[in-house]
Amino acid sequence: MSDNREGKSVLTLKNVTKRFSGLVAVNDLSLDMKERTIHALIGPNGAGKSTAINMITGLLPLTEGEIYHEGTKISGMSAHQIAQTRCSRTFQNLKLYRSMTVKENLMMGSMMDMKQGFFPFMFNFGAAAREEKLIQEKADSILEFIGLKDLADEYPANMPYGKQKLTELARSLMSDPKLLFLDEPAAGLNPSERVEFVNIMLKVFDSGIDIFLIEHNMDVIMNISDYITVISFGAKIAEGTPEEIQQDPVVIKAYLGDRYKQNMARGAAHA
Amino acid sequence: MKKNKSAMIIALAAIALAAVLPMFITNNYHLNLMIQVLINIIIVVGLNFITGLTGQMNLGTAGIFSMGAYTSSLLATKLGLNPWICLVAAVGMGCLIGMGLGYPSLRVSGVYLALTTIGFSEIVRILMTNLTGLTGGALGVTGIPTFSIFGFKFQSNKEIYYLYLVIAVLLIFNAYRIVNSKWGRSFLAVKDNPDAVEAGGVNIANIKIMAFTLAAIYATIAGSLYSHYVGFINPSAYNLEFSINYVVMLVIGGIGSVPGNVLGAILVTLVPEFLRFMENYYWLVFSIITLLFVIFLPNGIVSLFRVKKTAEKAVKGGQANV
């Protein structure tokens, strides 16, 4: 499968490997994500997808290999430094701040851009209040954008799972990311929530943020991604556009299954 | 806005009450208790940063407090420095301790961190008992001068009470601002979900060390104020029980809330005094009260007010639906 895509690379993985003592979770993974694309990473359970995203965002150290974000080497940096290169992320199992309201969760997402130091804060009340107000307004506008305005003062635990996922997405937008990592954004959502989430995801993409996502739901993947990397047992087995991936015999065998092919054929027949 | 206004009214009323109260109190022992309350409030408000908000168990309050007290009193008695300069030195000592204690909290947490802080506290106590040449050993330091401003010496309990009330109010106000700002949010966020804080581009190491440092500074200030009030200190009181007492105040008042901290410090300091008529049993009764609080009001006394609020909201919401 030849890679004849054009455009600037925003994310490049070069021969990335992760070993947990004996177990190889990710094996010699290389991939290249282009600017202005939605790039998906798919594969069966335990293929190493989350491990890959955790390595990219700095939560796990790499065993071997290198990772670049827009030409900057980010492998070896700590998680907060990587986030400061404007990489933001959501988590597979939500990691919200449960003792804070939705709006406060969002405001925490902007903490790294609130530059006033502690001593200026103690004495310059005016500047502190202005900074706080600015972030409040930003949180309001993002809540509006995501459609969570009514729930601004709610605590995450009191909201349905779909809304919690949106809150996490909104929080990740507060840091003005250029590249957004979504770890299974549609998992656990019911069909209508899923449609809502996909629409918002597309809106986010249209606002100029590139998206790298892990997902299991094939409807979501095949409909919205521009390019797909498939891994199995930690190694890359295929790469290409959604159409190419759907036809790929290796992918069908390892992941999609024969049933998927039959369904596709049936769908084609109906059409 | 509305919430801020009512909070301010309550705060001003509390300050007014605290300012008027000594005029009706003639008993010196009662005034002494009130000064003790102020000092305890400062410690608990500080402990709230690290144990209440950031969720890092600190059982080293005794060590930190006594380091503040000894720094201040030794500089005053051995070098004859002005107590105010000694207080500033105690703040500096607080910074050092905060960073020193904050560092292990980056590596260990939970029970291990609690043990680390206890270890620190015990080392301080043992050093103070045994470095006889410097600290006076078990006899401690005596003849510590009180504060003075422009030649006016704060000497009677009433004078000292008013001075310390001003200092306490400033420190409480400062703490309230911190808790309700991006810093307070960051402390809470570290307790709730450190991974998410890192993924948000914030170095949790800085946040934890900052919380520890703030707690330490508040405790050393309290230590300094205490030593300049009482006039003598010795190491025997600064044991684990001393530290745990402040955690009890924090829990009873309300973890994370500054008004809760203040309430907790007042109650836990004063209630045992009211129970003294029970003689030998008063400590038992007090322990049982504490236990009941932990079980039935795990979020402290302030949660009583919060519950009422949400209930009101629910009633209003219900009416709106009808």
C-alpha cells in the first residue's frame, strides 16, 4: 500500500516500541498523520491502541523510537510539556474532576494559559480578577459551542455518560489545541448520543483542529476519518483510506471479520 | 455575585463578633482560649491547602509548627531580633519545609506520605529535645518577647488578641482567595485526577509543592505567633497527637472550605473546654463526638448548609415544573 498523501505532517511516529517487561504492547509502529485530516487508529482489543496514545501524550515512556509533533520531538518530554505543544486529549475512561462543576472543569483546562504567577496574584487583585473573567468567558463560549451551556453548574456525577464525555471534550478544547487525541470517544454512547458526538467532533475539526482518534465503532470510523492505521498485537498491519481498509483482506481477517464483509455486500446490494 | 455578597456579609458579621467579644470577657483564661482559637484557625486554614484540597495527608503539623516557633523564638532570644523579623524568618522556614516535604509527596502518596510526614515531625521533636545547646532541650526556650509596633508593646491578652485577630483575618482572606481561584482549582484537580492535570499542560509537581509550601508557611506563622504570645516553648507538646488534632479540626469543619476550616478550629478548640465538667470522661466523650461526625457528616459542618441549599433548589425546581 503506497502512501501518496500530500501535505504537512503534524504527527510522526518512527519505529515506536513499548515493552512491559516481557510483553510487547506496541511493536515498531510508524505512522504519519497529515495536517487537516482526521486520522484513526483501529484494531482489536488489546492491540495496543491506548498504549500508543498514552505514549504520544507522554503518560507512558517509550521503550524505543521517536515521536514528532509538527517537527518537534515530543518523545521523552513529560505529559505537561507535550500538552504545552498544543496537543490535547480525552481519556477512554473519563478523567473528569468530580468535585468541580462542569464549568470549573473547563476552566481547569485553561490553567496552563493562566500566566499570572503566585505573588502577582496575592497583591494584584485586579489583574487576577481580569484573568479569571477572561477564562470564564472562554469557558462559556466553549460550553455554548459544545451545547452544554445549561449544565455549566452541574457536577459531572449528576449527568448522563454522554454529557460527561462532551464535558471532557470541551475541557480539552480549553487549551487551544492544534492536535486533539480522542481515545474511544463513542464507546458507551447510545446511538443518538453517538450521532450528537460525531457532529460535534466534525464541528471541532472544522474549527481548525486536527483529530487523531481511536475508535471501535466502524460506522463512526468509516464515515468521518480521512486515513486509517490498523494495528494488531502491537504491530501495524495496514494503512490507507477507509475504502482501502474495508477491502483489505488482512484487516478483514484480523479485525473486521467476514461478517463485516457480508454486511457491506448486503448494504451495497440494497443501495 | 449574589453568593459573593452573602459570603461577605457573613464574613463581616463574624469579624465584628470576634472584635466585640473580648469586651464582654473579663476572664483571662477565656481570652487565652480565644487567642488559641485564632492560632488554630491559621493552622487549619493552611492544612486545608495540602490535606483538604490537594488530598495529601500531612501528619507533620507538629514538626512544622514547632520549627516556626523555634525559629522565631531562638532568633528573638539569642540574637535579640525584633519579633516581626523573627516572624518573617519563620515564613522563610515555612518555605524551606514546604519544599522539602513537598518533594517526597511527588514520589509517595497515601499511607506512605503520612508516615513520611510523621517521621519528619518526630525527627524535629527529637532534635529539639536533644540539641540542648541550641534549643534548651526539654526545658525549652523562655523569655520570648511579644510583638510591638512603633514602641507600643502588645502585652495583655486583650491587646495580643486584637493583633492576632487582624493577622488571622488577613490570612483567612488570603486563603479564601486562593481556594476560590485557579490555584484552588488546581489543588482540587490534583486530588481528583492527576493524570488529567498533566494532560492539561500543568506540572503537578509544582502544584503539590506549592500546596505543601502554603500549608507549611501558615503553620510556621502560627508557631511564631504562639511562641511570641506564650513567651516560652518546649518540645514535649509537639507530638503526633498535636498533628492529628488539626486533621480532626479540618474534617469536622469541612474539608476544602475555608469557612468550614474556621468553624472546625473554633469548635474543636472550645468543645473540650465545655466538656471539662466531665473530668476524666471528657476526652472519651469528645472522641465519640468526633467519631460520630466522621461517620454522619463526612464533609464537615459546612455540608449542613450546602444540603439545605440543594434542597431549596430542588423545591424551587419542583415548583417550576408544576
